[in-house]
Amino acid sequence: MEKIKYPFDWFVTLLGAGGVVVIFIIAVVGNPTHPQILEFTSIFFIGFLFFLSSAFDTYGTLDQKKKIISRTNYFFFTKRLKLEDIKTINYRSTWIMGGIANSVYIIGTFEGKEIVIEFPNVGWRENTLGKMVNDMRKLNPSIPLDDSAKELLKKYSNHD
């Protein structure tokens, strides 16, 4: 038994960091003598580091021995749920308005509190989310899934 790590998608990281770089280049080339160029450069650098760090400090982990799923953000902030405490797994729209961005929502309880762990397909590719759901169901087949999560599982259940 081992821990399975589901890393944040590098494509999203590079896309976000690249967007910040493009904005910086346009602003600096457009007005390089602006009196607040130092402040802008500092803000740019922080934004660039934010996007770049997400590739290293945001990830999901499935501990197969302890049967715990977790998501860590910014190295320190972690949400964990035992697979036996999961009430349902949903795969639905990330935002109220809908669109192409969906998330896997793992909903359960810990010490009487509801815990929701979200894995958006913007940060994790759909096939990674499908593998994650498949891996959890292998360890605990009784975890309920909504219809969209069942479709996700069916679509990626043969991809190990």
C-alpha cells in the first residue's frame, strides 16, 4: 500500500504564469518610465510566484493504507477525509453559471462537521479526476456517486 499523489496540472500553472508575464511586458514596454514601475514590478513578481508555486504546493493525495483522501494548498492548508466518512462524490459545475469548468466534490463529515474537498478540472485534468474517483472506489466501493461522477468513473475506469 502506498500514497498516490495527484499533482496540480502544469499546463494551468504555465498558462497563468505566462498571462502574468504578458501583462507585465505590455505594461513595462508601454510605459517604462512610469513613476510606480517598482511597485508594479513587485506585484508582478508576487503574482508570478503565486502561479508558479501552485504547481508545487497544491496537490491531492490518497493514502491507501490509512484510506484517507486529502488536498493540500500552499504547502500547509490540508483538508482530509477518511474514505469511510465520505457521504457522496459529485462531479458538477464549478461555478453557478455553469460552463466547461467542473469539479469533483468529495463531501463527508469529520467530528460532526461537514467537509467538502474540491478538485476542479481547471487544476486537475479530467482523466486525473476520473482516476482519483476510481482509486477511491477500489478502496471503498460503497462510496455513493452522483450521475455525473458515475459517468466520469465509467469514462476513465480503465485508465490506470
